[in-house]
Amino acid sequence: MQVPELLLAGVATTLILLEVLTFDPGEPVLARVLAGAMAGLSLALIRRRPLTGYLINGSAVLALIALGHPSDFYQWTNLMAMIGVATRLPTDLP
């Protein structure tokens, strides 16, 4: 992993955790914190293993939704992960 991926993952994780802990107090806090951390930290894989990062991120986002966490930010991490996968596709698609 390189510094840009680590920075992206760190910023995303920090924002998600601040959002989870600040804007939606209640139970189950630990599950939301773990799912939020997984959603943000998965972006560290965006360059070396984009599909793995996307799948981990998608699972974490679905977990946050299932836990009833309304958000303004975690869905954007899924878009970043999807873009990471899309940049690895062949360019000769119709």
C-alpha cells in the first residue's frame, strides 16, 4: 500500500466514524463502528486489489444499512471503490 491509498482510507474512515458516533447515537454502536471502519479502510486496497476493496466496502455499506444507520458519507466510499474497479477494466469496451 502506498501513501495516497492510506491517506484516502484514513480520511474516509475518520469521517465515517465521526458520523457514526456523532449523528446517530444509539445501539448497536460497536457493530456500526466496525462496519464503518471496514467501509473506510477497504479503500486502502483501491490500487492493488480494487475488486477485493470494492467487495469489502460493499459488504460494510450493506451492514451499515442493515443496522439502520442513515448516512451522508459512506455511500461515497462505495463510489470510490467502484471507480477503482472500473479503472482496471479493458478500455476497448463498446
